[in-house]
Amino acid sequence: MSYRYWFITPHVECAIHSLSEHIVIEKGTIEFEQNEMIVTVGNERFSYNYE
């Protein structure tokens, strides 16, 4: 059986390609900083504070 996972935020909705050591999303990147997560998809960049 094959599963498909999605990464969804208020600004981004895309397929997750890998849930290994790093999360790999379709056409983008996720960076985990000390106090925020930065999501880049195409030319757009969104940051989400952990608090």
C-alpha cells in the first residue's frame, strides 16, 4: 500500500516526497531555525514562528 503525505500551512500546500532526516517537499525547501520554520516554494518565502 502506498501513502501520500501533504505539507499544509496557511500559505503553502504541497506534496511531501520524503520524511527521512530532512523533510523534502515538492518544488520547495523547509529550513528549521532556532525560533522559526522557513518554507520556500518557487520565488515565495514564508516564515512561521514556533511560539
